[in-house]
Amino acid sequence: MSNRGRKRVFTSLLLVVFIFLFFSSRLLVINQVTGCDDCSENQIEWVQSYSGQVKSGGSSMIQTLAGGFVITGNDYLDEFDDDVLLLKTDSEGAMVWNKTYGGTDSDRARQVIQTSDGGFALAGSTSSFGCCGVASMYLIKTDSEGNKEWEGIYGGFYYDAAYGLVQTEDNGFALAGITYSYGAGQYDAYLVKTDSVGIMEWNYTYSGVWSGTQYDGAYAVIQTNDGGFALAGFTSFGYPDMFLVKVDSEGGEEWIKSYGGLDSDTAYAIIQTNDNGFALAGFTKAVGSGESDMLLVKTNSTGYMEWYQTFGGSEYENAHTLIQTLDGGYALAGSTSSGDFDMFFVKTNSTGSMEWNCTYGGENADGAFSLIQTSNISYVILGSSTTEPVELFTLNNYEFWLIKIKDPSSIDATVSSFVISIVSSNLILIFYKIKSKKRKKN
């Protein structure tokens, strides 16, 4: 049979299979699934590791106005004592200085921002200070060199922790997290507003439809274009769902939405999109193709879901960080165990369809916690490595690193691939598209 004949037979078989899957009553899921491609050497501009300079891991990163990077996390001392860490690098990721803050118990930072005066603010939790030996929300303000100017502690008699932080339009701060001390549920999403020197002005708790009996929490907060705030996290009465809360500038609840299925779904990141809607990223066990997948949800300005996409292989994937890219698409980073336990980066177009992805890691478990786009084609990612699977907000004795990667389309002779799978109860089809630069004949 000629090559042309083989191609016709192959095409006919594919068409038959597609028709069968489309009309089959046993069809379960139509879903985009990524092929986990290692970041090529040509994609990696540089990598910086801080394992020999500090003892633990980073959870949040920003690019400074001067072009360097600032990382926060925790400096692990022993099982019962870790301090808040702040580390400054130059534009190539080389460490310039690092500072630690805290007492004799566990103190952690989960979010860093650069403030309007050129300094920095860090939010997390402290067990060294506050009440009763349990964690309280912790806010630290420093100057541009990391010297502490003041700190604020917020909470009650039980566990309270901040996971998200934003400087507000009036130069105050808004911290979002979880409270056991206040609210109607087992624990609730918690929003604290302070003035410019950390004095609390107001605080509110928020819960879902089963208020008083469920578990709710916020992992991220943004100030919205109308001066209010949006919080993202989880709400659960049984399995958790993604949780989106919109409030006004005084913390008054405007609306609450949840997104999920018959298993666990959680949001770790939120952004307001160019069209004044919202995008949330996290993980799902309710939809997708593996044990858990990255989940990207896009809503309109009132929280109505417009679309969602999942990304992952046959094992566990999770998105910890999300940005809208300069071309109007999205970039997510987190972790994958489909293959090795590696950092996982996904770039999509404006409707969430994957354009490319790559993984990075070594012998240990690796994951990404923060992401910045530095140009049209370049991204800097904060990641951590440990001998245990990487979980967000539970950094103990991790090594952490920065990596700068480029869009593969900007590199000559790049091999890129996408994988689209249609999953039914009895068949999985995977298609690869290979692009390469043609060689000239001698």
C-alpha cells in the first residue's frame, strides 16, 4: 500500500473513532489534558538556588521597581521554631540580602508586596506573639532594605492566619485568611482592614450557604477596580468547592459564589481580568482526567462562570499561582506528579486553551508558588524542592529557587507539543503536533 493510501486509511479510522466517541452514551469527559514537557535548555535563561544561603523555602515573590526580586517564606530552625524570611535578589536572581523576623515559636509569611513608599509588607501567622500560644494573623512592614518598621497582630483565642495581602488605595492594608476565633462556622474566611501603620479599622467573616456548620477560608485577596475586595479560597459542607466572595470597600458582602462538583475543588489564586471579570486557579478532583488537575475558572464581573479548563495527567496537579499575561491569556504554575514530582507551568490563550507547558525539577519533589511575567516572552517562577510532595502553605526545611524561562515559540528549532485527549470509559486518544526548524540540504 502506498504512503498516500495508508494516510487515507488512518484518517478514516480516526474519523470513525471520533464519531463513535461523540455519539456514544458512555462518553464521560471532553477535557484538555497537558503533556508534561521538560523545560528545554534553550528555554531556561537562568536558575538560582538558595539552599546554601537560607534553610527553608519561599512562598511568595514580587519584582521590585528596581528590577530585582523579593521573596518571602519561612526560615526553618527546628520542628517548633521557624521565622519569617525576606530575601532580596538582583535582576538575575543573585541574593543581595536576607532578613528574618519572629520570636521563639513558629512564625511564617505567605504573601509579600511592595508598598507605595518603596518598602515591603509581609502577611502570615505568628505563634510567638498574640494570644494563648496559638497562631494569630501577622503583618510586618519594612523599609526598602528589609529593616522592620512595625508589626501588627490580629486574632482571638484560637487559630487565625493570613494567606493574602494587598495595600489599599488609602495606603492601608487588607489581609485575608482563615479564622477559628470568629464567625459562624467551624472556621470562616476572614478579612481584616488596617490603616497605614497597621491599626485595625474593621474586620469581617464570610461563609457559604451552610453558614454555621461548614468550613470556609480565603487563600487570596485583591482590591477590585470599584474599590472593593474579592477573596478566593474554599467553602465546604462535605467536599470543598472553590469560593469567591465580593465585598465593598467597607467589607460589606455583595455576593458569594462557589464552583465545584462532587469532589474537592479549591482556589489558591485570584486576579481581576481585563474585562473586569475574575479568574481563579487551584485544583479539582471533581472534573478532569487525573487524581486531581489544575483548575482555571473564568467568571464575569458578578461571579457568573463563563468557562473553565483543567490541565493535568493521570496523577496529581495543582495550580498555586495565576497571572493574566500581556497578550490577554493566562499563565499558571504549581506542581505535577504525572511522571516525577516537578514544577508545572501552563500558558493558555484568552479562553483558557493551552498553548504550551513545561516542567522543571530534580530528584526531589518540586513545585511552584509564585509567578511573574517579565516581558512578552519571559517568566520568572519561584519554586521549592523537598524530599516530600510539595504542598502550598506547609513549607518546612525546603530548598527554594528562582527560574527564568522563555516562551518556546521565541526559540529557533523548538520542538513544542500539545496534547488533546477525549476521555471515555473505554478509550483515550492522544495527538501530538511537532514543530521543528527545517534543515537546509547540502
